[in-house]
Amino acid sequence: MSWLWAIVVGLVLGVIARAIIPGKQQIPLWLTVVFGILGSVLGNWAATGLGVNDTGGIDWIRHLLQLIGAVIVVGVGDQVWGAIRGRRSKQTS
């Protein structure tokens, strides 16, 4: 069940991150989900380091850190994806 939850959270955070980042992203939806999951893990790691990963009630700080992680990972991943796809299309020409 935790893997299913990670995919759902990754999808939601990835889509929100895509909406926050200005411009059109070149990554496909499946890669957005993967990057969203990685960003969520990064945010959880940061929350654990700050000692705010498990508080009473809703963990707003942890969720905010997960979203920030997703924005960073989706933004960087989009740039890398664009560079790889751009180079690949230039080599085939």
C-alpha cells in the first residue's frame, strides 16, 4: 500500500510542481510522477533533518518541503530531459 500511496503523492506533487514552474515543460507525465516521488522523498529527508517530519495533526511543514523538493526535481529534471532529447535529435539529423 505504501508504494501506491507514493505514486499518488508523486503524481499530485509532480502536477502541482509543473503548474508552479513557469513555461512549458518537456517531460512526459510518467516522468513527472517519478520526479514527484523523488521530490517527495527529498522533502521527507529535509523534514527529518529539521525534526518536523512527524508532528501532531497535519504536517504542513513536511508537505511544503515535499512540494519544494518536487518543484526542484521537476525543474532540474525538465532541463536535463530537454538537453538529452535536444542532443539526441541533433545527432540523428
